Amino acid sequence: MNRFRRLVRGFACVAFVAAALVTAATQASAAEKVRVSLFSWPGYAWWFIAKEKNLAPDIDFEISIIENPLDSMSMLASGQLDIVSSTIEYGPIASEKQIPIRVVALTTTCHGSDNIILAPGITSAAGVRGGKFIAAEGGLSQIYAGWWLKQNGVGIDEVQWVNVIMDAAAAAMVGGQARAGEFWEPYGSQVLKSLNGSTVASNCKEPFWTKTALLSDGMFMSDEFVNKHRDLAVTAMKAYFDAVAFWRKNPEEAEDIMARGLKFDKADVTRIVGPGGDRSQSLLWIYDYNESAGICGAAPTSPPFDQANGQIYTVMRQINDWWLKFGHMTKFIPPARYVDCSLLRELYESGYAGAPKDNF
């Protein structure tokens, strides 16, 4: 009888384990796949935290590193991706081309990561006139460079623009092939270290640039994902900002996850995002949910650096204006056609990150 009881208990235990495994497998299979792309930069690595810490149990994040953002945007438009983390300058260009994607949030802004560097012997923008200026054409770095030239009395048509990828750009600058260049980290530090006499003419941490919110990263989603899979879109966005919050509370663990996902040295990740989760020491300002919702005008919250509530629309108009000057666009597109703050607003109305105020 005792042996029989032991056998019964044994079968019951096996059955319990089997049932648990079946339940786990069922739950895993129930998780819906959301396809995310980013390029290898710590400002986008929050998705790895969202995935590893299971911050959205109903979502299976499939994360791809695609170094060319234009490839990512094409895949987003064609339905091969759901979300892209990238710099924001493609928003108005995509809208002019009637590509069905939306900017749904600003996620970081430059806080020291980008510099305009002058070659030895060049002391001002005037010294660049007639010479070569390295900047990623069609990228925010070209707008930063063009705006800086304009501030200092030099027209964008008075320099020769050199468009090369960033590692080659650093080598070109060190090799004496340009009088100035716009470099983000770690390439800017490499130029300054390797090119004796080179100097920083402008850094994006200066109050003028942080207030513009021009040099920002954003979250893009396809129209189809927002319209046909809205619950997933909102849940994915929440997981992203939960990942930022996790980093603020657990910086060591979070930066380990980010470094593994990007295949970066952890020290490089920490240098970009700031030691100990201290945003004041970061080279990127990582917006938390309330700040992102504020700059999008989706909640009555205040973004940092004297940025205005709803400033995303001003930023996009400025980008559009610069693309007209550079010839990358042919007409003005109202930002409301491609900026969609409704997901941030939906999170706000749900009570995420604070109770909503009446009549907002």
C-alpha cells in the first residue's frame, strides 16, 4: 500500500510538471511577435532590456541590428518590421514620398555626444568657407553643421559637403581631407586624439542645441502596426519606457544587457548613457515617459532643457525647412501627417506614470 501511494504521488508529480510545461509552452506560443530594428548605438538598446526582463509578457520581441536606417525604414514600410528606433530626420522625407510610417515618440536628445570639429589651423566657420565639410548628408549631422555655419555667417552652399560613413569620416579628417566635420562619439574623441591641433567648435550639450531638441532619436511605427495591432503597439511602447525606468533603478544590470545585445564593451555603453543611471553625466539625454509625452504634447508634462510641451511639431518643421534648403525635399509637409502622439496619449489616459488631469 505504501509503495502504491508512493507511485501515485510520483505519477501526480510527473503530471503536475507536465501540465506546467504545457502551460508554459502555451503561454510562450501565445506571445505575439513584434519585430524591432535598431542600429548599433546605446541610445536604442532599451529594447534588449524589455526583451530580457520580459517587460511585456504578451510580446516576443524579435530585435534586429540593421546599420543602415534607410533599409530599416524600407522594411518598416513594406511590413517586414513593426518598430524602428532611429534618428528622426526621415519623418518628413517619408511623408513626402507617401511612405506609411509614423514618428510616435522622441526617445533621446543629444547631450554631448556630437561635436563639430575644426582641422588644425582653422579657428572659425569663416575658415571653412570654400573647403570640405564632413557630414552624413541627409542626416541630422548635416542639419547641425548647416545651422552652425549659418549662425556664423557661412552659407551651406559655401562649403563642399563630404558624405562618408562615420569610421571612414574620422580617417578622412585625420588624413587632412577636410577643414571641418560633424562627429558623434566615439569618433569625435578619436579625431581629437589623433589629429594634433584639432579643436571643438560646437558641442550639442550647449544650451542652444539642447533646447532645440533637433539632434534627437525617435520611435517609428508602421501605419499598419498602429492601426491594426494597436494594443500591441501601446504595450510595446510601455515596455520601452519601462526598460528606461529599469535602467534608472538598476544601471549595472541594465548596461550589461545593453552591452550584450549590441556586442559593445560595457564601458562604452556606460560612457554614452551615463554612469549609475545618472542622466546628467550622459552623452545622450534619455527621455523618460513623462518627458517624451510632454515634448509630444500628449500629456501636460514638461520636457527638459526649456523645451516646450508639443515641441516635436516645431522640430519636424525645422527639419523639413532644412531639407528644402539642402534639396533633399521639394515641399513642406505638415508634421501632423506623420507625427502620431496618440499612443503616448493613450498611455497617459490609462494612468501610466501618473494620474491624468481632468480635461486634458
